[in-house]
Amino acid sequence: MTIIDGKKISDEIKLEIKTEVDELLAKGYKRPHLAAVLVGNDGGSITYVNHKVKACEQVGFKSTLIKFNDNITQHELLECVKKLNNDSDIDGFIVQLPLPVHIAECVIIEAIDPKKDVDGFHPENFGRMSIGLPSFVSATPFGIVELLKRYKIPTNGKHCVVLGRSNIVGRPISILMSQKGIDATVTVAHSRTENLAEVCKSADILIAAIGSSEFVKANMVKEGAVVIDVGTTRIKSETTSCWKLYGDVKFDEVAPKCSFITPVPGGVGPMTIVSLLRNTLLAAKNKKCL
Ligand code: GUN
């Protein structure tokens, strides 16, 4: 059993990005610039956005963090998106999700200029990704595919079960896994799937993105399977009052059955961040037509 080291791979990719940034700067181009919009005080969102900003520094990007209280109106947030769309210094930006319930996420996402949509959430990017055209691929699915590639995990003809159907992870990774070059046979399973444990157990590659801590138990996993854990449930410890991150997979009992497994933390998470950086570099290069 191999534990997939997402931190190590993401560090390698950061070095690759930094090298490209240095080359751009040497040619007289400006630093790629990512902006992140954060609404409200959700602890998880604050942590993720801070990681994204820190990662920008590590590869030599410029970053701008824009914070709003959770009483911001949809109209005000749309104005911010328009400003970022029109700011020629910004190559790409993200609006961290989830947003407060009074703001329609789809309205905000559709207002983002697809050329700056480095999250790949805009329907234009999602649609282009779905039919295999060049696009921004959303960061977590992009990171998972890269992990599989760098660990040379065979996918051709394998049965991949994606547990979860969110727009951010489950849906896009299910599309990517069936695309030419990856060539898996994909089943999308979710909370309404009948015989869910059996469906999961039929997977050669199980991608758990259901958002429920330690949902996947040993009896749901085939001997020798590859298990990719996308879960990031933060739970406060009763004793220390520190937050702990839990995956969607009960790691200790599932890992011994696997050929490969990602840990939480240190698996998919760092790859999500580095994939956002890759998309930002791509946005900067697209703008300059390099
Ligand atoms: N919330 C959870 N994951 C993501 C992500 O990849 N991008 C944004 N913008 N929000 C998220």
C-alpha cells in the first residue's frame, strides 16, 4: 500500500511554476496576479484562502485578498466582480464558496469573466472542459488527475466510482475520468444511490467527495483499490478546542486494503491549491498570448 504524498507532489509543481515565473520576469513580463474574494467569517474558508495567498508568495505571484462582511448584498458583490473583470492588472480571481444564503452563487459565478475564472466554475469553462476543449479545469479535479498521472496509476478501462455529484468536485471529476487519455469507466454515486456500499466496492478507483466525515468504511472498498479522499470536514476537538480535518474515508481501516490512498490532510488538499496556481499562470500567459 502506497500513501500518495500530495504535499510532495505539490511542492514539485510549485517549483516548476516558480521557474516559469522567473523566466517570464526575465523576459520583462509582470508577475501573474491572483485575487481572492472572501465573504464572511467561515473558519474553513478563511483557512483555505490564506493557504492560497501564501502559495502565491511561494511561487512569486502577486496576490490580493478582498474581504467582505457576510451582510454584503448580491449587488455589491457583483460590483466587485465587475471591477476585477475590468482590472487589467489581475490575471485571474476566485470568489471563495460557500457564499451566504442570500447571495445566489450561480449569479456571481456567471458574472466572472471566463478568461479570469481560474476556479473553472463558469458554465463556459465547465462546458468547454466537458467536451475536451482548452479551458480552466476546476482546481480539485485538476489536482486529482495530476496525482494519478504523477504516481503512474493505471486508469485505462478501470472502473472509477465517484462518490458525490457537486459542481466543484464530483461532477467535473466524473467527466474528466472518462475522457480520452484517462479512459476510465465511470459511475457517479451519491446519497440516493441504492446499494451504495456494493457500488463503491466494485470500484478500482474510488473518489470520495461526499462531504461526510469517515463515510467510507473498509467493507465499501475492494482489495487493491485506489482510494482518493476529497473530504475536508473540520471538527473541533472536545478536549483541546483545536480544529481537526477529517476525510470522507475511515483511513485506518481502509488503507490496509488499498494499493494507493490519499491521506487527509496532505493528499488532495495541497494539489487543489497548486492547481489554482497553474490556472492563474495559464490565465496570465493567455492574456499575453505567450
Ligand atoms: N470552496 C471549496 N472549494 C473551493 C474552490 O476550489 N474554490 C472556491 N472558490 N471555493 C471553494
